[in-house]
Amino acid sequence: MKKSIVASSGNVFVDLGYSQDEAAILQMRADLMSDIRKFIKTKKLTQAAAAKILGVSQSRVSDLTTGKWEKFSLEMLITLVTKAGMHVKLKIAA
């Protein structure tokens, strides 16, 4: 069986069949979660220390570090990124 290679749209969620609007939100959530995980790793924080900085429970940090993106709204992730000392900017591209 011959397999064909399909070029990515640039958004894995679109490639998985989500609508453009839903895929955009999912991509933003994934990017923010990645930024928070990088923050925790770079600072060499324990989950308990990260929880204190982010103002959430250790179990919520565990959810973040294990990629349970469905448990976090875009709004909540923006709040956590801000508490980590980062700034969020939304860019619109044509």
C-alpha cells in the first residue's frame, strides 16, 4: 500500500479536522501550555513551587505538565502565563 504525504496547513488542529475557529483557539491553548511548561522547567520548579507562583493547586500544575489541555480555558491559561511573569499579545494575520 502506497502512502501519500500531505502538507500541513500550519495548524495541527486544522489537519485533524477541527474548524478554523476552533483550531485557532486550540492552537493558542497548546502554545500557552507549552510556554508555562517551559517556564516551570527553566526555573527548575517543583510542582508545589510552581503552584504557589501560579496561584493554583499542585494538582492543577500536574494537569498542565501532563498536557491535559481540555482542563484549561484560554482565559485561564492567559492568567497563568501572566502570573508567571510573561506577557501575552494577540497578533492578527491576514
